[in-house]
Amino acid sequence: MSRVIFFFLLLSGLALAEPKVVVISLDGLRPEFYLDSRWPAPCLQSLCRQGASARAVYSVFPSITYANHTSLITGVSPARHGIDCNVDFDWNTGPTPGWNWEASRIQAPTLWELARRRKLSTAAFSWPVSVGARVDYLVPEIFSIPGANEGTTEELLRRTSTPGLLEEIQRQSGVAFPLSFAEWDSWLPAAVGYTWRTHRPQLTLIHMLNLDWTQHRYGPDSLETRQAVAQLDSSLERLVDQVDRRDTVIMIVGDHGFLGVEKVLAPNRLFYDRGWIELENGKIKSWKVYARSNGGSAAVYCKDLELVPQVRGLLKRFGVGRWSILERDELDRRGTFQRASLAISASPGLALGQSVDGPFEAPTERPLGQHGHLPELLPTGWIVVGPGIEAGRELGARSLLEVAPTVGKLLRLDCSSMEADGLELLP
């Protein structure tokens, strides 16, 4: 009888033990990388077979990195969390060189805040919009940009990471500090592995970057992208091999897919030609109408609302075959671009640039890649592997807004602030 009681108590203890969740974001993940064996991603494809996976995940709009990574950790759309663009924008002068790095800009509860309320420990590596976040073991995403900050990327990271953490990692791992996105992805397994062994965080967020960088510069189906997929898969394998699968759920997520680009359009040239944008020494002096580009889309702002009908007519006339127009009610439905009068989403093969006085339409020097378009044009992916999760389970088409509440359910967090229900992955 005592053995039966002991066994029952053991099982009860395992059931009540705090789970761990690791969320690995592969920037620019496309579902075909794990659904089509012709891509050189054996680790990713093996994880797909071992757990549950989606055939498509539709991001928030715009389908860009910072908006979607903030939705991944808040479970709400950009209108609620406040991050609808990667870069800063000044209502008086237009675009600025800075990026939305600081976590203080997020206007909704994050997974790391909700985990802290439950006294769960957290770690984050190169997660967008995390500088200054209340994360126990933090190496945020920030990089050197002239006119936006001072110092090299390494200096910025040492100033903004958890005090002493980078020094600990470098001392113990013996791996040189990364100088490129490809080197960063290769550095992460040693850095994260050291943090897991030493500090055992219960929620870990990881952002891997090189696949996005490569698809932008060489196109989504290029030889260089195939090489980047293989390199990323190797780093991913070294990461997940360090995870204790008995008590940890691994989520592989994406933030957006990719489309090929052959031409770049400059909607601001149309506004400049009509006197709605003024330049001085090549910089914006003043503006009445401005298209804030997100690569595959742009929010169109009108300081003078009486101009909106003229702007709409102009965009319709020049947009045939080039872009679709999203009216204000559609932007409200999608929860984005709160101050915009309109938005446009480029057609496949096209991207939108920020140029004001350059050509309206220009071919690219070589095939490139872009995102930012309507989410239905470029789905991303989602794989979940862990104890109790059915192998080979198909999740169908999902919303990116379902990721955060699913993490919340696994960690027993308060998800009342989130817009969607999480998936029931465990029996």
C-alpha cells in the first residue's frame, strides 16, 4: 500500500510541477521550410513530425518584425500594444533614424510581466522591443544606427543587457562576440544554453535573425536563402538539443513570411509632386500627406483631413495593379495604424519605399525579398513540441494572436488582456 501511495504522490508532484516554455522566433519563417522536405531543414521538419504544427499562421498587419513580435508577447494587435512600425516617426518632421527598441513603449501586458506576477523566472535573447524590460536574464535587441544612438552594437548590448550576463556568457562559452546576423544565430545556442544551465528560467524568448536578413537581400527562393535555412537549422538543432523535453514545451514561431520583389514604388513622390511634402537640403521641411512605409505596405497620414478625398483618388489612379487601398474602417478591423487616414498594401512583386524626390517606380538591381504586405499574402509558421503534445497533430490555419494565450495557458498566466483564446494542446 505504501508503494501505491508513494507512486500516486510522485505522479501528483509531476503534474503540479511548474512547466517551462521556450519560444523560438525564426524571423521570416515560411511554413514550407518545415512542410516541404526539399528545403534543407531536417531539425525543423523533425520537430514538425514530433509535435503539433500549423499549415499557415497569419500575422497582424503590417506583417513586419516589431509589430508582430510585440503581438507574440502581448496577444493583442498593434492598435492596442502601440507598436505598428519598426522605426520611429515624428508627427512634425516625419521619419527618424531610431527604432522601437524600448519595452516601455509597449502599452499592453507582456508575457514577461505576466510571468513575473506568478513569480516565474524569465529570459529573453534579441527579442524586439525589449530594452529595459523586467526580464531576469536579458540580452535585448538593439544595434548601432548613426543618428539614433552612440556606440557599437556590442557596446549598446553590454549597456542594456542584464548586468554581468554577457560577460558571464563570453567567459564560460569561449565563443567570440558575433559581428553579423549569421554569427549571432550561431552564438545563441552557447549563450542560451549557458543561461539555461546556470539560471533555469521558466519562460525563454529567443529571436533568430539571419533568415530575414538573407531573404531581404537575395530573395525568398535564392541559393543564399537555402544556405541561410540550412545554417539556421543547424543552430536550431544545437538549441533544442539542450532542452529537457520532460518538463519543457518548445514553440517555434514566425513573425511573417516573404514575397519576392522586382520593383520599388515611392508613393511619397506623388505627394511631393502635388506640394504636400516640402524638402530642404534633401530633408523633409514640412508635410501635409505622408506615406510611412513598412516595406510591403504604408500607412498614409493626412494632417489636413480635407485632403483625404484627393489622396484617395490619387492612390486609386496610380494604384491599379500596384497596390490595394485599406480604408479607415478596415484598419480599425485589423487593429492597426491608429492615426492613419488610409493604408496601402503592395501587390506581390512590389515594395514601397520612403523616397520623396526620386523616381515613382524603379526596378531592383537583383531579385529581393520583402514583407509588410497584407498577412494573407505571406503566411508564417508555428510548431509546438513537448510533453503531452500529440505528435503529428495538424493545427490548420491559425492567427499569430493565438500564440501568447497558448503560452499563457501552459504557464497558467492571466490572459484576460489578450484578444484570442489559446490553443488546448494538452489532453
